[in-house]
Amino acid sequence: MFRYYLDLALLSLRKNKVLTALMIVAIALGIGASMTTLTVLRILAGDPLPEISDTLFAPQLDVGGKIDYRPDNEPADQLTRLDAEALLRAKRADRQALMTGGDVAVNPERDSLRPFNTGARYTSADFFAMFNVPFAFGRSWQEAEDRSSARVAVISKELNDKLFSGVDSVGKGLEINGTEFRIVGVLEHWRPSPRFYDLSSGNYANAEQVYLPFSTSRQLDLPRSGNMNCFDDRPPEMKDTDVGAPCTWIQFWVQLDSRDKADAYMAFLRNYSDEQRAAGRYERPTNVRLRSLMQWLDYKNVVPDDAKLQTYLAFGFLVVCLINTVGLLLAKFLRRAPEIGVRRALGASRRAVFAQFLVEAGLIGIAGGALGLGLAWLGLWAVRQQPTDYAALIHLDLPMLLTTFALALVASLAAGLLPAFRACQITPAMQLKSQ
């Protein structure tokens, strides 16, 4: 029976080519706009580490002074070096890592390459295991190498391809800011989106090319990058990055594999804050936070507001397109009242007529979805041409491809409900009498 309905639908669509084209274009425009904006929003609002994001947390401590204090203040987003190193030594989490960004000069051994600057991340050994960073060759450095400020480095796949043509470079030397480092690991391609662990230099920025022990970076006084907020007067001889400097500039993340461990770590943060206030370091009442990865992204408002607004507007446009399609379908179906009357007189039930017209609406939706898919690809190509840090991430994957056709089919069927219902209510006797 479905095949019969399909044949009738195709015949009807061919009879009214202009009207059919208008309905297909209307649905395609709405689907194309909606799927373009929805794809962008899905990528921007996605979970960068869906397998483990509920076990990753960003601790916050309120280390500011009494100036500008308000009871409803949020703690600083970052930690001081003293606090970060103290939490690292405490080892109260399953894994923990402190980190900050940097910019280093690389001097290649190959004569064909000139020295260049690249982004670096100064961190501790757990960084790689905690964030499931994949390795192509070698390994991360060990905790003992953190303590000894070892001259070791992990480099990205992209940098390894540039410097060593993609071969295993573990054990080779790499000159960074005039100091020789030994490569202990080479990563696979890794670019979490958003770059949750450090949002200070762009929510969707590329991952760094060089990873060095934090202790080594401070011993060599390597240049750092990112936000720094200082909350008190500092002695002239004290650098902003010294251990005791009252400046927040360190990102700190912990891995807690259960809710009980998260609760225990929150209690530890409160106790630590109480101790620091008793020692005279903290001037404000205890105010700590422990946000999970996705809570952290929500707190930082990572998804651009214009991406959300564009999605709402696009779906509003889809609704307008569907309303127009309802009108066109209604006119098309009611114009066929004599045909419907004959079918009903020959024994067709209202359900059969209703099903026939829904099949026709579904065909229009599939055709509109196919055209809308092309428009969505065109829209996403336009987004990739924009000068934004997330442009290169935008693509239409298989789930969104299937969603395009599903949305088009559901939208067209919804648009066809009222016209099909009105058509199946036509009285056969009146139509036959008028013939």
C-alpha cells in the first residue's frame, strides 16, 4: 500500500511542478539555516572530553584582599603559584596538574628551517594522563623529573612533522630559548574544543606545540603568556611569577573519580583556606569552588551569545517557512477535492486518504532536506571563512547529516498534518454531485 501511495504522490508532485518547487525551496531554506547554526552551536557547546569530563574539576580559592570585597564575590579563576604548588604537593586528588601558557623560541637543527616562536605549556606530569592526551611516540615525563626540573619536552605531532618529518624523535635534542631539551614524547593530533584547561588565550585556540615541566620553566625563567591578576602591593624586588607573589596566574585541575572524592576534596579546600587565613595570607572569609569541566564552561560563558541567538533566529525562520508550506499544501490538497471524492466513493477510507497526503508531504520534506543539506554545507563553508579561532572546527559530521534529513522529514510531516486532515474530511457525496 505504501508503494501505491508513493506512486500517487510522485504523480501529484509532477502535475504541479511550480507549487512543488516552492514548497521544497521553502523547507530547504529553513532547514539550511537551522542546520548551519545548530551545527556551529553543537561544536561550540560540545563536551571536549565526554568520556571523563565528569571527573575533572577546577578548584578556586578566594585569595584577594579586603579592597573591593563583597560577600557575593566569585573566587579568582586562577591560583597563585604558592597555592597551586601547595595543592600539587598535597596529592589529595587521583591526579592533579598545575599549568600556564608560554611562548618559546625553537632553534631547529635542520638548515632548511629558520628559528621560530611557538606556543608552549608549562605543566606537571599528570597533565597528559589526566586529560587522556594521546601519544604517537614515547611518553610523558615523570614526577621525579618535575622535582628535578629536568630538561625534557613533549612535542605535538605538528611540530614533530615540521622538525623531524614525522619520524620517531624520542631521545633527540631540541634547542628551546638557548637550552637543550631532550624529547621524551610525541603526541598524536590533539585539539580539545573548547580548550577548557586554559581559556585565557582563546576559548577555541589551538593546543600548544611544546610541553615542558613547570618547574623547569621557572628555573630557566622562560617567558609566559596568559592572564595575571595581582591583588596587593608587591616589593620592588619581587617578580609577579615568584612563589610568594600575590598574583593569580596558574591554572589548576584535578581528577576525582567519584562523588565522595569530590566532596572530600571540597572539604580539603575549605580547610586549606581556613589555614591560610589563620596564617595571615588570606584576608577574606573562606570562599572556595570546585566546578566540574562542563560546569566550568558554563560558568565562563564559553559559547558565544551570538551563536545562540543565531540558532534561535534560524529556527524561528524555519517555523515561518513551515507556515508557508502549510498554506501551500492546504491549497494543493483542497484543489484535489473531486479526486478525493471519487476515491472515497470507491471505498477509500479517511485513514487511507490521510496517509496518502502525509506520504506526499514526506517526499517534499526529503527533497527539501537534500537541498537544505547543500545550503547547510554552503553556510558552514562561509562560517569557516570567518576570522574566528573556531572557524576551522566547523564541519557537518554524520550525526548532523542524519539530523538534517530527520528534521526535514519531521518538519514536512508536521506541516502536512493540517492539510491532510482537512483533505480527508471532504464529503464524497458533495463532490460527486458537483461533477
